[in-house]
Amino acid sequence: MSGAAVIVVGATVYWAPRPGEPVAPSEVSRVAAASPSTPARVQHAQRDPTQSQITATPAHTPAPSADTEASTIEQYASEKYQYLLDDLRYLDATQVEQLKRALLARERLAGLSSDPAAMAAVEAGIRGLLRPDDYATYEMLKESDLELFKLNEYAAGITNVAPLSAADRESILKTKLAYKDRFHQLLQDSGLQRTDLSAAEREYAYSVTARALEGYRQSYLQEVRQYLTNEEQFALLSNYETTEFKAELARLRSMVDVPVQGGS
Amino acid sequence: MISRILCGTALLAFAGMAQATISLSASAGNSQVSLSWSYSNETPVTQEVYRDTDSNPSGRVRIGSVSASTRSFTATGLSNGTTYYFWIKNTVNGTATNSNAASATPAGSGGGGGGAITGATCSSTGSVTVTATILVTSGTYDGGCRTYNPTSALGDGGQGEDQDPAFRVENNALLRNAILGNNGVDGVHFYNSGRLENFRWTNVGEDAFTIKSGGTVSITGVTGVNSEDKFAQVNAASTLNVSNCIVDNAGKFLRQNGGTTFKVTVNVDRCRISNMGEGIFRTDSSTSVARLTNSQLRNSGTTCIGPWASCTTSGNTSF
């Protein structure tokens, strides 16, 4: 039992956020999901095959408090849903707090424990509080982890050259998310992610998706061009995104080149 | 909290339930990592792929979702020379299982074995005049393959020690896709770790880059020519990883600051090094360590100069 104790204490440290770590993308929610009442935390402690690494963690290493975890996830959710929370004048203070709690719960659920029923309940609560257009904003923002991460990377990289205003950031993120939604729909329709396509069908699906990705990049950047008045901001955004889109295209290509393996 | 987890662990252990595991392995390629995995005692349903640059899952980024029958994934667009960690997360009826963390360090293809060493691949897309050092203190600065031309305000690109750098990279920030023009001034300075990818010095000035304070500096896909003295200068205890580089015509590839005794660890892999007036690695420290692997050498002088604690080579060829 003492061995198990070492494993579990170690696991608690291993999955916890590091002090001073910058606001992280979606996986912050996963860490926060590991609250005492979350069964998924138990699953990790049992199932993670890195347990041998975990046991190497000194048992006396202090685990971060639940308060620290809650604070981290709260900070992340606050940033992620900032553009939703900024403009909800029709809600009173109590409703705003209710919404924040629901968003926090959503982020927790989106992490380790993806419980569809619980998520549906949380989303129903959010829907009940928001007007349809704001709920649409919520729908857009809830899948924005990677885009937010990239925006932060780009914004941090240019902060000493041409810093972005809050309005610039909002315009960039919202524009990108709007075009991303369209692209993702097309990606789904293309069938590229299916496993039963022939080589020729995969190649065709790739060509369709590649065109859509380029359309996504161009449309997004053209629209953002209207919002960014600083030439260097736009030039550096274009540079950054072009590199990232190239990487995404290469990833899509790999889905065609690498045969899908079946079975377990 | 711990008591509850222990309780859960104990209950399952006593019940004799087989543990579900996902065994993930990763293999590095050129700017990409190929993942493959298998399951024990669990049926894959919703599979997601995550990536990070350290082994702590906190802060990892989801890079893909794959169908239930998929057992492989290729992560692309990665930085050669950077170690990446990956996980597969499978969710079944609301219960998530994570794989082990599998790590790999992508690297440029080829090397001494005859494959291609590309160095920087940028062709200039325009020019930028640099009147003051560009600070990259966090995040990613992507130059878009523009040519950065420092003015004389930063220096003249000669051997003067008082010149300013064109770029200063700090705190593990990433500078990528840029060309430094003919006035190379004092190149790139690194403070407290940093990363450099796809960067070309058209005419190295005082030196191509300098590590000014401790940390880990990772450099990949770079080309630098015509350093009258050294290509790399290391002024602080640090680790330097260089891969896929082309360096031609310099006094030496790397110089640890003269007379210093701190430890520097240098790993140079898959580089083409030619026409070194003196040699490749030079130090005065008996604690420093250097490795040169899978590289192509021509007229490169003495590989290890000074009292290195260890200075090893393997897989290198002449060209």
C-alpha cells in the first residue's frame, strides 16, 4: 500500500500545473478536471503507464493545492471566454456569476472526464443564460484552444515590435475562428479522415481539403488585413500563419501518405 | 484528495481488474514525428493526439483527433532539434485513458551518410531595415524569409566587440524564417534559452550568434558564411544543440569565451562544415563537452581544441 501511496502522490504532482507556467491551451482544463471529486483523476493514477516515472517523484514533493488548480483553470477560462463575457449587459451580476461557473464546469468536463451527459447539462445551462447570438459566440470559442494558443504565440513574439491591442487580438481570433468553422465543415465533408477510402479517393479528398485550407488562409488573412492598421503587425501575422498553415497542409498530406492501420 | 484516489486505486486493485493501457511509441523524421500505438484491455473510441515540448502533460496541445480504427499519426511542421512529447487520449463513455508520454526529436534528413543537409531554405521575400535590436522575449517571431538589414547604428559587421545584435532572443522564444543581410553586426544573442529555425546569415559579422546567459539554445536549419573569426560564441554555462546547418569559411565553428571554466555542452548533428581556419570546437574549460555527429566536413581543421572533458565524433564524413 505504501508503494501505491508513492505512486498516487507522485501522480498528483505529475499532472498538476507548474508554478509560473503561462496560460496554457486546452489541457489546462484537463488538469483542472483532476479535482478530488473527479473520477478521471483516479483513472489517471491507475492507468498511466508512466507510473515508473511517477514513482521517481519524491513522495514528499508538495502537491499544488486545489485552490491553485482552481485558480489556473479560472484564469484560462476567463481568457478563453473573454469575448463572450465582455458584453453581456442583459445579464445581472448573479447570472454572470452563474455563467462563469458553468463555463468553468465546461472546461473541467472538456478535460479528462468527457462525460457527454454532464456536458449536455452544462451546455443547456449556458444556453439558458445566453441570447442565441451569444450562444453562437460560445460555440465558436469553446473549440478555440489551439487558435488561442497560436494567437498568444504570435502576439508574444511581436510584443516588442508592434504590440497588439485588445481589439486587434479580438478581431484576429474571431475572424480566424469563423473561417476555421467553414474549413472544418469542408474537412468533414471531404472524407479525408475516413479510414475506408482507397488511395485514389484519399488523394482526391486531400486535393479538395488542401484547396479549402488555402482558401481558409487567404480569406482569414484578407479579412484581418482590414482590421490591422499597422503594416508590420499584419506582415508578421501573415508570416506566422503561413508557416502554421504549411505545417497543417503537411499534416494533411501525411494522412494521405501514411496508410491507416486498423485493428488494435 | 489523495485518500480518495488511494481508495479508488485500492478498490480496483483488490477487484483484480486488468489495467487499460495505451502503449505509444514515437519515431523522429525530418520536421516530423511518426506515432504508433496499441491497446491493452480497452477499446478505442474517441482518440485524440496531444503534443508538448516537455513531459509534463499540463499545457499540452491537442493536435488531432483520429478515428477509432487508427493506430498511427504523423505530427508534422515540427522544429528539428526540439524534443517533443506526445500522448494519445482515448475516451470511452466519459472515462479517459492516457498513453505513456512518447518523445522524439525530429531532425533534418541525411547527414554524413550522404543524405541532404539543407541548412536554411529561405529565399528572400523582401527586406526590412533594422535600426535597433529586435527583441523576441517570448512567443514566436516569424520573419517570413525577409532579409533584415541592420544599419550602422548597430555596428559595421566587423570584428568590433561593441556591436549590437540584430536579434535578441530570450526565455525560449522562437525566431524563425529570416535572413540577416550583409551587415551581420553581432548576429543573434540568446538569453535564458532560445530557439532559432531556418535562419541564414549572408555575411557573418562579429559572430553569427552568442549565448549570453545560461539555458538551452536549439538551432536548426541554418546557414552562415564568412565569419572572420568564429561562427558561434558561448559566454555562459549552457547547452547548445545545432542540427542541419551549413557553415562555411570561419576561423572556428564554436568558441567558448576565452579563459572561462564553466561547463558548456555542445551537440552538433548533421551539419556541413567547411573551411575552418583553426578548427571546429574550442574551449579553455576542462568541464565542457562537445559532440559532432553525422556531419560532412571539408578543410575543417582540428575538431577539438583545448582541454574538453569530452569531445567526441561519430558518423562524420568528408565531402
